[in-house]
Amino acid sequence: MNAIAVAGGLAAAFLVIASACSARSGAPDVERRAQDLNKSIMCPVCPGESVDQSQHPLAAQMRGIVERRLREGWTEQQIKASFVDSYGPRVLLEPPRSGISLMVWLVPPAAVALAGVLLFFALRTMARAGRHGRFQREALSLTDAEREGYSKRVEALIED
């Protein structure tokens, strides 16, 4: 009975530790929302880095602005729109899904699908050609005179 109590206690301790670790480090709702929003805004100075990742002073200012505006009651969309107004649409890590930016979302999957279709037809054509004897080399058969003439030309090239 004692081993069962110890196992039960260990299981309970494990569940408590696991639930504590899964909570987002105990951050209040505003801080959690600010962190999520900072991950979707690109630092205008550091190419390819979000405001959350960047150590540049401008990124630190932007993180402060995001948190302050969330505390003031701004929505995520309003904050993103204000940064787009200041820095342009390139400040968003995820391009908008409207207008010309919609091409960023549509062209890559369409290109992959087209490449897949072309690969399918190319492989099918090659398989059919192989079954019907096309693309197969015929064995070269040289006469003795042709073989001797070829050997003489190779030897002449080697000697030069």
C-alpha cells in the first residue's frame, strides 16, 4: 500500500509541474497578447526578425508601444494598422491576404501543383516510351574495317 501512495504522490506532483510549465510563464493577459503581437510585427531595421526577436533599440520601443496600447484598450488589428501606417505593409511578418499581396499566398501553391502535374506527365511519357522500345539504344555493331579505322584515329590522337 505504501508503494501505491508514493506512486500516486509522484503522479500528482508530475501533473502539477506539467500544468505549471504549460501555462505561458504566468504572464498576464496583456503581456501574453503583447508577446503574440510582437511575433507578428517585423523590426523595420533588422531584416527577417520580428520585434519580439530583435535586440535593436527601435524594436524595444515598438514592444513598449504595443504593450502600452494594449493596456489602453487598442485591439491587435488597430495596433497593426498603426504600424502599417508608419512603416508600410512590409512591417507585418504575414502579408495581408488581399489585393496584390494575395499573390504571395496563391502563386507558391499553384507553382508546386503545376510542377507536380508536369512531373507526372513527364514520368508517364518516359514510362510509356520505355515500354514501346523508344529511348533504348541499339547495340553498335562495327565492321572490322570500321573498328580498325577508329583504332588508327585514336592512336594518331594519342601520339600527337
